[in-house]
Amino acid sequence: DSQHPHTADPEEPEKEPRDRDGDFKRPDGVPEEWERKPSDKGEGTKYVDPENPHNDVRLQKGDPQAGHPSQRQDYVKWKRNGQWLDKNGNPVPGKSPEAHVPLDDFIFRPEIFK
């Protein structure tokens, strides 16, 4: 239903999270003015707030061999003012499992950045 983009329709195919080049697409809600860049380690895509470089959303490719289960599937790490956030936008340590949000569970919350 185009009126409610966040409600999943069981009949609808899942949205493909990557474009034709294999890069991650901009998640719903991430402002268009946020700059798209390769992630620092090169295995993902980062969207950075041009008004505050300490705000960003990083999409990382999962590694099935990763030591942490939270890194075995594609995941998101996001920061506000340099502080890592969990999926609900609460501050968490950057290396914690909660800071590695499964891509399928990620919802951008613009109100956090106001």
C-alpha cells in the first residue's frame, strides 16, 4: 500500500536492499541531503548528515564467519552526535550487539536528529 510504506503486505515481495551495483540503497526516511559515501572499511555504505558529520547511518554487509552473531547478516550502525544508537535510538556502546541493528529491523527515526 503506497499510502503506508512501513506496513508489510505478505503478498508483496520483500524490498531489495541493494541497487544494481550491489551498494546499499538509502533506507526509508534518511534525508536526501545526507551524503552517500563508502563506509570506512569498504564493505558498506554510509549516509552522513552534511550539517553534523557526527550523525550518520552506516549499512554493512554481513559476514557469515563473524565472531558476533549480530554481524553475520546485513546490519545498520547509526550515530547521533558521535554516540552509537540501538534500533530504538537509545545510546549504546559501539561494540555492543545492540549497536548492530539487523537491516530488516532498522527504522530511521528523524525525530532523534532534531
